[in-house]
Amino acid sequence: MAEGNAVGLRQVQCVGQELDLEHCELQPGDAASCPSNRVAAVNCEEPFKLRLAGGPRRCAGRLEVQRAGRWGTVCDDGWSRANAAVVCRELGCGEAQGVDGEQPRFGSGVGHIWLDDVRCRGQEKSLQDCAHRVWGYHDCTHREDVGVVCQDP
């Protein structure tokens, strides 16, 4: 932030349940005294969503994730049982089924292939917390769309 730019809020303290910043505790202060290296910025992203599509039931299907309002698929490169376990847990399904190296197929998706080379340890709360290539960067075709089978809840 360049010097001379106004600071809109100062010493904002939120607990996380507020609907907007107006409901947070704001500390009085002189905006001009805020050093430029202490200015905060916020980068908002839409909530992470995933689903299993094209399968026989809610907890089995082709893995799809939403990015920028568009649903796309996940490539099976490096896919593991730990990855499937994270997906199953995030979707509120039972344990992941199947064996590493044997990927279930639920047809080819359409549109973007959003994720490739996903690497979960297994304890992550969400697939978005797992390592992966940059969104939309892949070396796959839709014939490599990963399928996930979980036990029904």
C-alpha cells in the first residue's frame, strides 16, 4: 500500500461468526499512523465443493470439484486410497473402498480437468488441503477421470 492511501478499518477483531465486519470489534485509532507494512488484505474464494457423479449411488462415482462456478474432474495420476479416504470423509460417506492401482470408472467427465497429481496424507479435512498441481494444469484426458467408491453412511 502506498503512503497516503487511506486505511478503512483499524485493529479489527472478529470471532468468526459475524455476518460482516461491522459486527466485529473495531479499535479506535488514527489511520494515518498505520505503517504500510502492517496493512492486511483479504483474498476471497468461493467455498470448495466436490461431488461424486455418474455412479450408482451418492457415495460412488466420478470425482468432480467446482472451481470458478464450473464443475470439472480430477485426474487419476498418483491417486491413492488416502486421497479417497479424504473424499469419502468430506462427503459424509463411509470408508473408502477399493485397492490402490485399481481405479473404478464412472465414465468420462466433460469440461475442465481441474486437479492432477493429488497427494493426501489421509488426515486432511478436505481435498483442498491436499497437495496438487496448480488448478487446471494437468497432463490427462477425461479417460483418466478418477472414480471413488465409499461405503454408504
